[in-house]
Amino acid sequence: MQLRLRIIGTLVATVLVVTSIVANARAQSWPSRFLTIVVSFPAGGPTDVLARAIAADLADKLGQQVVVENRSGAGGNVGAASVAKAPGDGHTLLFATTSVVSRWFKA
């Protein structure tokens, strides 16, 4: 009987601690500001057109402004470098080909 009460007391205490931790944890809203999609190719090309279509759809679904920024040059490396140096807050996205991504973002 004593062991049973001790186990139940431990479980109740554990549940109370876990629920208090979970209640205090709040997810941050994302996106908290506008998004930037960096296209690593010149404006007007097929990559740019596709990125702008995706940006318009994202803006509608997220309720946040999405800016498309073309940074062409060096076979896509200029755009990839700018995204690699951007803050890691998830508000700057890269729109590029797989060859550019594989050079800059190795797992």
C-alpha cells in the first residue's frame, strides 16, 4: 500500500511539473516579418517567374509580404552567399538550382 501511494504521488508530481513546463513554453509566430526569397539568377528568366509565382502564393497563405530579390552572378554563387550570410531566423530563403545548393549547403 505504501509503495502504491508513493508511486502515485511521484506520477502526480511528474505530471504537474511537465504541465507547468509545457504551459510556459509558447511557440513564436512565424513569420514575424516579411520574407525574402533570393533568386540566384537574373530577373525575367524561368527561375525568376517561378519564384514570383511561389512568392505570391506564400504571401496569400501566410498573410505576410514576400519579397523576391534577384542576385545573379558567378553561376548562382552570389545569391547563395548572401543567403548563407543572412541571419538564421528563417525569413530569408534561397531559390536556386541543385548545383548551387550542393556547393554551398553541404549536409
